[in-house]
Amino acid sequence: MSDSRGLYVVVLAGGISHERDVSLRSGRRVADALIEAGHRVVLRDPDAGLLPFLDEERPDVVFPALHGSSGEDGSLLDLLRALGVPTVGSTGAAARRAWSKPVASSLVAEAGLSIPESIVLSHEAFRELGAASVLRVVRGGLEGDLVVKPGSGGSAQGVTIVDDTNDLPRAMVEAFTYDDVAVVERRVVGTEITVAVVDTGDGPRALTPVEIEPTSGVYGFQARYNAGETTFYAPSRLDDDVAAVVSDAAVLAHRTLGLRDLSRVDFIVDSSGRPWFLEANVIPGLTETSLVPLAIEASGTDAPTVYGGLVRSAAARAS
């Protein structure tokens, strides 16, 4: 796995989002894998000294491992492009499409994927139209259990499953804590599946789908990052035909949103085998309990090979 012509790679991790700690863990894992692959790696926080540092150092490639708004809202990615630094991952424009859950859902629905019925509410509209009136319409417009989540963000922060409508006001407050837009959607019951999509220069391909079975029944923040709270099946226990449909749906979502290099697409697969798109992650978690590393291993490869291929592809694209 070593490479005698290793690249100089700056891995970005940390930031000031709610997911800082997760990002630091992802960055360390990426850095270790790239060092194992034979590259020279510097781990940096995206602070006020970052852009002058990159302008002076001119690394061969930057590998962002930034979760939350620090890396996934497109701002930093646009700046890296303007700086002329080769970067692993999507463009700023594509990141913005995926970062906004309502925008991403609308685009993939137009491409033919199934999305849960939803109502999208800005905090301003929620206040101006009257919370009580808005919630009454929401309750009447969406049947069954609901999922309330921020319009952007990751790691299931601010997400609430509502099986008692009396809990809806609290769920809205929780979602608005993380974003000025909240999404209220009909809960789809089924098997939670995630698919990593990787492109090292020969087109996007889906890695082995991973099935998620949280002990509590809900794949929340604690279940994601505390070992032992979730059982993962890699490969998933889906029938081969259904797994192939989900994999194709992940690649379609990746292409539709204009994503590049690496993404993770999340679905609920219902009892009929139909995948329902939940969200796409531009910079997915890469920690020791994250799903992409599991998918990489289950696909018969390893992190140094995959991450090394991504930095090579980014460097080749720039040249």
C-alpha cells in the first residue's frame, strides 16, 4: 500500500460546527490512512491561518474531513477552488445542493427516486403564521408518525421522531435550534440502509450497502458515535435484487446532485423493497464507527487504497 511517489496532502478537520468532534476523529483516520498509503500528510483546522498557509505551502491536494457547515455548505470549497488548490470532493455548488435537504430531495425526486411526503417550514413563516395554526395544518396534512429534522446538517442532530402529535411543538423547537428551516416528513418504516459512492477517476460506483440496526430503534447521534449502540450489517441483509436497486439509486442521487469523488446516500427500504431517499452526505463521517469505512472493508478493499485513490484522482484532475 505504500507509494514511492507520495503526495503532499493537507487534511482539514475540526471547524466550529456542532460536529467538530466527529470531524476531528474523521480527519485523524484519513490522515493515518494516507500516511499508510505513502503520502506526506499535515492535519489542519480551518482557522484564520488556513488560507494563508495553503497559499504559501501549495500542497498537492487538500482532503476536507469537515462535517456540518464548516465544510459541507460549499463556502470553504469555493474558496479552495478560487485559491487553485486541488481538493478531494465535490464542488461548492454541488455541496450546497446536497447540504439543503429540501433542495436535494426535490432534485432526486425529479430524477425518479422516491422521497417521503413532507412540509418544509422556515422559522420566520412558523412565527409569522402562528405556531398553533401551522402545526394544526401539518397534523392534518401528513398522516401517521412524523420525522422532524433541520433543513441542513448531519449526525442526526436536531432530528426527532414524533409518534404523539403533542410532541410536535418540542420537535420543531429542536429542529430550529440547528437551522432556520425545518422539514416535517411522513415517517417511512423499513430498513435503514446507507450506500457509499466512490469515484477515483473511472466513474462513480456504489460500495457494498450497509444496514443499520440501532439498539434503541432510532439511529440518533449517540447511536452513531458510541460503540455498541448499533449493529451494522456489511453487506446488508437485503435480497441481492433489492441491494442492486438501492445501489443504483445511490449512484443516481450522486450524479443528479453533481457530487464528486465520495458521497454517502441514506435510504429507508420499505417492506416492498422500495428505497426512499433521505439525504446525501458530501463529506460523510470517516470515524472508527462510521459507515463509509465499513462499506470500504465490506467491498474487499481498504481505506489507504480508497483515500489514496481519491487524492491521486484530485491531483490528476487539477493537472
